[in-house]
Amino acid sequence: MDVHELAGGVLCTGIPGPRLDPETASALCRLRPSGVILFRRNFECVEQLRELTRELHGLPSAPLISIDHEGGKVMRLGAPFTQFPPARRIAATGEPEMAYAVGRAMAAELALVGIDLSFAPVLDVSSNPQNPVIGERAFGSDTAGAIAYALPFMRGLQDGGIIPCGKHFPGHGDTDRDSHLELPIVRRPRSELDAIELAPFRAAIDAGIPALMTAHVVYPTLDERNPATLSRRILDDLLRRELGFTGVIVSDDLQMHALDSQGSVATAALLSLRAGVDWLLICNDFKETLRAAEAIVTALENGSLDRAMVTAAATRIRLLPRRPPNTFPTPLPNTDHQALDDRIRSLTAASERTVG
């Protein structure tokens, strides 16, 4: 792989709109990204989305198509995709098999339109009531609850042909700030991190989860200076060596304001790679992805970025399991999936009124 292909091989980029315009298509051909992430701006209808993913898969780099598809407020695809409730409400059924069923149903719908990977499940423990960004996205406010429902959800995605990516390592549940807006800090001692934050990630690793997303959060007990995304002590020493994770490490979006102090997205990209991130997620400005690629190429050429490390990262991404397109066709809207959604909402109506 030459340096340009290697740079693209560690990038997952957002794209501007619902169709692959000639300018973007040409830039993607030059960039050769290993991934594309989709948002609401990329979706108009089922047939349009299938055509978009078909064109993206047909690019020279055959990128994996990814999306945030958790349920609740983190759903990039509107109707006719089933609008499942958030993780907390699924767990409120008291039936872990419901989490599996939702994961399996979501996977069938995503596979129908050519999506390969979902940035789910959330493995954070919602232990801080003041948390502005996790809350109902977590399956539990305690470790046991998070594990009991997140892992079946993960298996449902996998059995439906979708690659799961757990998040946000090593845990975003105890923050009182939103990392989209500013840099949070979690000041738990190591013993509490082990017992609470890290436990669901250990369980997911033991269950074979193929990818994990980092948190733009500082954990002074683990690294007094750097957020997890930029911390070799957290990503290499802890996640790789201590916890034994061999899959793909994905950064959270490098355009989030928690990383503003780094100066530029390109700088954050280089720091992330040096820390041990494999796949760099740049979501909302395609030009920033191109700038990051240029920075990676320059760093590889001048030796300030280890080529062997980047090659290993790109290889791990390429080895993520891919299914043939449209292996699991399913009608949309799907009456069975809607019945599952109705069942969950019925089972949890009383508890939802109590929470509200």
C-alpha cells in the first residue's frame, strides 16, 4: 500500500448529501477511505439510500458503510424504518431477549439498504443523573443491567449481518458534560472504574465484539492529561494489553468540541493514530477529512508517524467481517418489527410515566 492508500485506509468520513455528486465521487476515488458514515442529510427514501450505498460500495476502496442506529433520539433513518425506543426503555421490559430481538430487527432493516456497521451498542453505565448526553441511551444505571441487555443487542446485530461497535470506551456514563460541546472529566479511582465503567467493555470483549469507539473524556486516574481518544496509556496499555482487545479501535467524531484544544482536526487525527486509534471518524465536513488525509501522508513520508502501526490499523479494518449485499431482505415498513416496538412500549408504559 502506498502512503495515500494507507491514509485513506484509516479514515471513515461523512459525505455532504443524499446523492453522490461528481465532485464528491471524484474526491472519494482519490481519498480511498475505508469507511463512510451516514446521517439524516444522506437519507430521503429507501430506494435513494440503497442506490447511494450501492454507489459507495462500488468505489475503488469499497468502503464499509456505517451509521449511528441506537434507537430513541439516536436514529439517523426516519420512517419507514422502525423507530425503536432507546436502550433504557428496552431494558425496562425486564426481558434481555427483547434487546436481542431489537438488535436483530434493526440489522435486517440496515442490511436491506446496504449498511454494514452500526455504532452500537452503548456500553456506558448511566451512573450520573446529571449526564447530558448518555442517559436513556444506556441499557442500565448499574453494571449488571448494562451487560445483561447490551450483549444480547450486540448478538442481534451480528446475527442480522451488521457489524456492532460498542461505545464509548472506557465509559461516558459518569460525565456531567457533553463531549460534543466541551471536554468532560471522570475522576473515579481505578477501583471504581474497574467495577463500573470498564466491566461492560470487558464483557463485550470476552463476547467477541469486533470494534469499540473511544470517548473524548479525560480520566485522571488513567491519564492525567489526555482524553481517551488521544491516550496511549488508555488505548494501548489498558485496552490492548490489559483487556486483550484485538479488534478495531474507532475514534468518536474528531470534529467534536471536546478536542478543540488540539488546534485542528488533522492534528487530532495524527495524535489519535499515535495513541492507538485504528479508524478515524470525521463526520460533518468532508474537507476536514481531506486535510486529515494530507497530514497523515506527510507524517508517513517524513517518518513522524509509524508506518507499521498505520498498516496494522488499516489491516484490522479490512478484516472486519463483511456480508454479501442484501443478504437479509425485509419489507419496509415491517409489521413484525412494528409489533415488537409496540410490545416494548406497552410493557414499559407505566415505568416511562414514572420517569417522566
